[in-house]
Amino acid sequence: MKRSGILLVGPNGCGKGTQAEKIKDKYHYCHIATGDLLREQVEKGTELGKQAKSLMEAGKLVADDIVVGMVKDKIASKDCSDGFMLDGFPRTVPQAEQLDKILDKEGWKLTSAVHFNCDHGTVMERTGGRMLHKASGRTYHVLFKPPKVPGKDDVTGEPLYQRPDDQPAIVKKRLEEYASKTAPVLGHYKSIVKNIDAEGDPKTVTNDIMAVLSGKPAPSIAHIDADIARTARKLVWLTEKKTWG
């Protein structure tokens, strides 16, 4: 069965998860995030899951071919019969190249790569203020969604905590890794990249995404005149030339 899907590309904290739910509601695409996928395969005890579990228990990174294999199995599943949405994957150009081979072999295709443009300072602000209620998974933010009582869950009154990977030093390191390893994926898929200003309010970002996925300009940046647009394209070209040769 021929299937099509999209990529969501951007650093952690840019809003991909929030917008993925909106896209899923409209297009019924299955949401494939590699972290969730790894946990799902391990819990099911699949052969790929067993391989991934042994590597993770040994403190090693899961090999690209295992991750790509999991993605392939998920796309082929009934859950993704209406299409697929890859969130934060592929993370590197080699992963993208492996994915391309599988998609080509199976007759599947990618139609869009939605790029969430987000300033690194904004990412630091968003992730640095996140708090979580461990038992339920309820999330809060000191600025954007504060709990009724500082540091306490609204429902249970239990203490909230900050994930270790939301600590400023870890976020900074992740952003550096994204810039060096994941950003080049945009160059690999440049013919289908759709740029979105991810710093707007969630509703505006959603409207922009729905517009570009339907082949229209993003409303929030449609006012940019031709000269600015040409300059932007030239800057992108120069950046790609410098980064990818």
C-alpha cells in the first residue's frame, strides 16, 4: 500500500509535539516520535525491541539501522494507514539516507518537511521553565502555564519536578548537537521544506502549518514583500553552501 507522510524538524522545545496533535486531528497521520517508538517496541518484545533494549541497558546508542527498522515497521502498521508524521527523525543525514532507501523501496514518499524556525534563546526559555507531575505526566511552565500553587500539581498537590534534560546546560548542549547534526537534514530535503515561524502563539503556528501543508503560504508571513523573500532565499542558499558544500 502506498503511503505518504511529513517530517517535523526543529529543536526540542520548539513546539513540535503540540502541533503534531493538531496535525493528527486533521489529517489522521500516525505520530512517530523515535523515543516513544523505542519504548513501544521494547514493551512489545519485538526482535528490534530486544536489540534496542540490550544496547540501552549497556549504555550504548541505538544503531541507525535499528531505529530506521522500527520506523519502517511502524509506517507499515495499520496505525499509519492514513499517513505518517515523523517527529524529530531523521536526526542526521545518514539516517535520512537510510530512510530514503526504505521509502523508495516500499513506494512510500515524503511530501513536506515542516521546519520549525525558533530562536535558541526562545528554546532555552521554553524548556528551562517546564515542570512535570511525574505520576500523571501533567506539564506546566513557570511563565506560560504556571501551576495554581508554585511547584505543586494542581490536582494532587504533589511536588513538580524538572526533567534533567531540561536543565540549561543540557539544553544548550542539545541545541549545539541539533545545529551540527540535525539542521543539515533540511538541506537534504530542501525541495520539500516548508518554513514556519514557531515563535508565534500556538494558534497562529497551527494556522501556518495547515496552510503550508495544503500548498498555501503561511498567513503570518504572507505580508513579506518579494525583495525580503529573495534576500531570505539567498541567505538560505549561502548557509547551505557553507554547511553542506
